[in-house]
Amino acid sequence: MPDFSADRPLSTPSSGGRTRPAPADDSLDALVRVLDDVRLGRGRSRAELAALTGLGRGVVAERVGQLLERGLLVEEGLGSSTGGRPPRSLRFVDEAGHLLVADVGATGMRVAMTTLGGRLIAHRAEPTDVGLGPEPVLRQVEVLFRALVDAVGSAAPGRLWGIGIGVPGPVEFRTGRPVAPPIMPGWNDYPIREYFADRHHAPVWVDNDVNIMALGELRTGAAAGHENVVVIKLGTGIGAGIVSEGRLHRGAQGSAGDVGHIQVSDDPEVICRCGNRGCLEALAGGAAIARQGEAAARDGRSPWLAATLAEAGRITAADVAREASRGDPVAVDILQAAGRLVGAMLASVVNFFNPSLIVIGGGVAGSGDLLLASIRETVYRRSLPLATRDLAIRLSSLGDLAGVNGAAVMVADQLFSPDVFSRWVDAGSPAGMPDIVA
Amino acid sequence: MPDFSADRPLSTPSSGGRTRPAPADDSLDALVRVLDDVRLGRGRSRAELAALTGLGRGVVAERVGQLLERGLLVEEGLGSSTGGRPPRSLRFVDEAGHLLVADVGATGMRVAMTTLGGRLIAHRAEPTDVGLGPEPVLRQVEVLFRALVDAVGSAAPGRLWGIGIGVPGPVEFRTGRPVAPPIMPGWNDYPIREYFADRHHAPVWVDNDVNIMALGELRTGAAAGHENVVVIKLGTGIGAGIVSEGRLHRGAQGSAGDVGHIQVSDDPEVICRCGNRGCLEALAGGAAIARQGEAAARDGRSPWLAATLAEAGRITAADVAREASRGDPVAVDILQAAGRLVGAMLASVVNFFNPSLIVIGGGVAGSGDLLLASIRETVYRRSLPLATRDLAIRLSSLGDLAGVNGAAVMVADQLFSPDVFSRWVDAGSPAGMPDIVA
């Protein structure tokens, strides 16, 4: 493990003669830019880093030296060279520590231990009910965290450096508290950050489940290399994670992406739990698909769904998706109708936002190509040609793991941001962070 | 005028001993941050600048010294002080040069001369027809530029430092060329930048008319202080400028904000010029409002509009707005219906994007409070409570001048961006920029 108690100042050696650490100044930005380029795999040699950052080669060499001394980078192997001294290859010390992350959904949760770079070491999933309120649900997360730590044992790389949590509702990112979350009774303003920081003495970041899913797809999944992306989660609810020019767009109250309550029908019969009429979620969400499947089972239109109902006592959206993929025409109709409604919403989003990629994920998306085809057909028909000229619409490549992957990305990005990094190095140790961050 | 031929290097004096200008490194970023904070009115003293930038006071003092030497900042007056040496107040030299800007719409254009800070020195407006193609329309802009320059004469501050152009269609910002603009026949890929750069030997930037309008409102108008904003232009067409976390969101092809073609009706009778059915613009754009007004004049429902039709031979959206403000119930109905449709589109946008402010501008918005009231009512009724909790919906405060104001903001932001600034200082003079920028 690197020695973070070193009191080596971050000032540039060439500025010479100072005995105190330098104040936060340009040198910290340069340090973080160099670290990011190696950490995110953009550059591996000092020459590449100089080209990427636009910094002088002397400045890059100094910053690389500081990061090597602190154990955040290592030099290893030998790159190829056409002559002279062979270039050495820089690598981020992914295994310098580990992270604990949780992706809490409405009806299930997944927790994981990852390296600093977000590589999964171990993970577990369990059903949950977010409606039970914060105490029992966070206790369940905490129990799973402890079980993971016990299971991994001494194979865990380094110390715990940070914790990341995703929850199914709007979050004020700065404080890590839910803000009036519609499907999370009792969670409004609950101090999720403090709950885990107090127990683990590590810094904690919290965000919306769809935002962390979008971060996961952006950095390690289907959206890698894209700058303007909309990630749709089709599950019990319907939500979107939005990436604008490479950064998460959270909106003024952190509620951006609440696309489940965009009106897609004038039918006065369809009342949503939000109180409005014709909301997308009320017509095409997981509960709506299950309800339509159960109706088809009861009135005899689908003998396959009727058999499932007789056996299990209820029909879920997953049942409808399974029967559709087996060819039940009624189930196919239900999914295609849902796809067209999701597509109608996305056509508006494409005209407004002009993404280069839409990623479809979440439990309902597990039904795959059938749903994707009807979404695509509607989006391409109803959006402007310029906006769809280079638009791709894909299924999530990370599936159920997008959330925990993204939560790890969120924590690493925050740990190595200029603001947090400066306080963290000054404090001498990551264990000193929670007080600073909170 | 400051002496831009000075070959003073941008390197930090304390790094000593170098005879060549420093390579682009941290010092340039610091220089631009200090300049921006003074230029945009955030800080006026070295102490304020140190607090704002997080840079050390020594670094700030060096950068301020370089900017004073180059004539971009001056020290003037005396700030108040509670003791010791009174602090001197820094000011950006707004009058060090001037800009020429044009806001070209579908049926009218406005050109202006401004200071570097975007203060209007003189402006003129004329009708135009963007459908005539680039050569005649840009020639009209050029004639107006020359007329402005002649009229202002020796009162123009300094030299011409840059040119900014807004056009009513998607633009690839990097090259300044329109990309498949639907209402600009003949303009696709036309080199607007080169047209003016060749004639004026100054750098040129081009963007969509609604994007520059949004920049104007953001920096000097109704949206000042907001981070997440949607600016709607209601004119012949309907478009949106989008601000995400303080920056313009242009989208993957530069076509973000094309909200006129979001579907707001299932009526198969309403065919839009884009070929789709039920587009917002086909139902609530300026042409649609005029058409409905003319129908009401012809079938005798509105004697007031009939009188206008008899006199002028046609009805415009402005005629309908005028009669509505005078109380004609038929004109009021037409405008309210349009407002409800714009509101329905905005309700979706609010759920997706969660802005803290929507600004309504453009010719049709000149009808004022009547239209605003029906837009507001629909948005607040159909969006989620959290997203509208702190949402304001306001009329443009800059009106017809938002475009030219925003074009000046665009040019100044580009001139003083780290990337352009470094090449500009190296080249010794702003007159040397077009080759570098193009």
C-alpha cells in the first residue's frame, strides 16, 4: 500500500526553497490531469502524457515523479521503441486499495467490492423493498458489505478507499441525500453518506441509480467513446441517465432524466401514481407490462401466460418478456406496444438533446431484440433525419452490473478530482477523508 | 490599443532563465482563469482573484502583472479598505478592441458593433430571406457591417478583434459550417467563416441562432446566474438553446434544441414541412398562428383580423398577437392554444432536463403575458413537482437584441479560451488569427 502519510509537498521541485506544502495552485490541476490520463488508459508514456495534456515535458516528468513516489503510478514492462532508450510504460496502481459499492433498486440490490479502477472482485445480489425505508434497506446493504469483506478476506487489495451508493430516486449529489424521491417513502433528506461514513471511516458518494448506470456504460460499457448519451433504464420505473459533452447532466434539483412521467397518451383512463394522465411509466413500465400480461392470462388470450399465472399466482414483466421471446403473439404485442411508447418518448428526447447513442438497460430490457426493434423503428421514424443520421440505439453491454460498475467509477472520479485530491493528500491518509468530505 | 506585438513570454518569471516563450502549460490556464474572473465581473482585486481561482497569491500577482503589461487589464480607482495600503481595482479593458456580430434569422437580420465585453456600440436591422442562399444573404450582412463601420468611424474602440455570426439552422461549431439546415436551402456546408475571415482578416465563429440567443440571455439577460437553462425561440420556426451546468449543450451533430419537430398531436391532418405529423412547429409556429388568424379573418369570426386582412392583404403572427393583446377573443384563443402546445413540449423537456429556468423569446413571444400564462399553466400542471419546485418561466429580457449580444459573448469567450489565446499571443496580433483558427 502506498504511504499516504508522507508529508512531501505537492509543489513543483523547480519552484525550490519552500518548506511548506504549496497552496492549491496550477500544479495540482496538472497532477490530476496526468493521473487521469494514465488511470483512464489514455496515455502510458511521458511523451504521450505531454501530448495529451498540452503540458511541457518537464512539468509532466515532475508530476509523474510525484505520483510514482506516492505509489499511485508504477513503471513496468518496456514499451517498444525504434531506437535510443526504450520508453517505460506507466500504469495506475489499480490494486492500491478497494471500494465498496451498492446499486439499490426498487425491488433488488447488488453490492460489490472493486479495485480503485472499478474491476469487480466480488459481488452479491438480493431482493429488497426500497419502500421499507432507509434503516432496514441500508442495514441490508451493510450486512452484504460485511459478508463481502469476510468472503474476500486478505485477498482484498489494500485498504478501503471509498464507498459508492446508487438509489432509485433523485439525490442532491453534494450532500448525498435523497430529495423528495417518489418511490422511496421515508428516505427524503436521509443522511446516506453519514450512515456509511460513520461505520467505515471512508468517504462516501451517493447518486441516482440511473446516473451510476450511465457512468458505468460511459466508462466501461456500451457508451465508451461517446460524448452525448442517453441511458434508459426500463424496470419497475423508467428513468434516464444523461451525458452531455462527456459529463453527467444532473439538472437543477438532481431530478433530470425523470422520463417515466413524460406524457405519451391522451387516454383519460390511464392514471399514473404521480397523479397525471398518460405517463410513459403507467403505460410501458414493468408494472404496466405485468398487468397487461395478467389480463391476457385471465381472459384466455394467452394460454402460456395463463399456465404461468396458475403456477406462480402472478405475472411479472419478466414472464411476459420470456413468453414473447418464445413466440407468444399476445406477449409480443404487449412488448411491442411498450417499445413504441418508449420510442415516442425517445424521439422527443433525440430532437431536444441530439445524442449520438441511446443505451437501453434495466430488467425489462432483458427481453432484448424484440423490444429494441420497436423502439428503434419509432425513434427513426419520428425524429429529424439530421439528429438520427449517426444515432445508434443499443442494449446495455453491462446488464445487471452497470450500476455497481458505475458506482465504482463515481467514487474513483471523486477521489481523484482536484478538489478532493488536494484535501486527501493534505490529510495524509484516505482514512481521514470522511470528515473532510462530509 | 495594447501592444500585441510584444514578444514577452507567458512563462512564469520565477521559473527564471528561459529565453523562449514557455510551452503551453499550467501558467496559461492560470492566466485565462484570472482574465475570465475580471472580464466576467467576478473579481476585481488580487485577493478576490486568489480566493476565486484557488491559485496562490504569488501566482495571481504574476498573472495580473502579465495582463496589465499586455493592456488587457488596467488598474484604476481605489477600492475601500479598512487599513493598510488601499486595494486597487482591476478592470478588463473592454474598449481595447471591437467585434462585429450578426444574428441572421429566417426573415430578418440584425448586425451590431460591440466592445470586447459585448457592450453595443451601434446596431441595425433589416428584413432578409435566408432561403435566397448564402451569397446574397452574407453579402447583405457584409454591406451592413461596412455601413456600421462607416457610421461609427473613428469612435470605434481599437481594432476589429473578431466576428460572430448566428444562422437559423444546425452548425458544426468547429468548422463554422451549416449542417443539413432544413430552412436554409443552398447553405449546407457553406464556409461562412472563410467568407468573413477573408474580407476582414479577423477570426470568425458561427453558431445556431438559438444557441447565441441562449448565450446572450445566460451572460447578460434573464438567465444570468442560472446553470441549467432552456431558452425557447418562438418565431417562424421554434427552437431551443440548451445550457447544461453553465455550458451550451450543442449535441452530437450540433442539432440539439430542435424542439419544433417534437410531436404534440395525433391529428393526422397536421403535416409538417419536415414530413412528419403533429409537429409543434406545424401547430404553434409563427406560420401556423398566421394561418389560423387568416382563417378567422376570412370566415368572419374576427372582424378585427378581417379589417387587418382587408388593409394589408395578409395576416402575420404579429397581427394575431396585437389583436389578442387588444382583447379579440378569437386571437386570444389562437395564442392560448399555441401556448398550451408549447407548454406540453416544455413539460417533457422539464422532466427530462430539469432546468431551473425557461426563457421564452423570439417574435411570437412579443405577444407577452397572455402566451406566457398558458405556457406556464401547462408546464406546471404536467411536470413532476420536484422538477418544477424552483422552476421559473420568464420572457426574454433582451428581446430582439439577445442574438447579437450572445454572438459577442461567443466571440469573446473563444478569443480568451486557453486554446485560442495561446496561439493568438504567440502570433503577436489578433490580425494574425484567422489563419490559425481556420
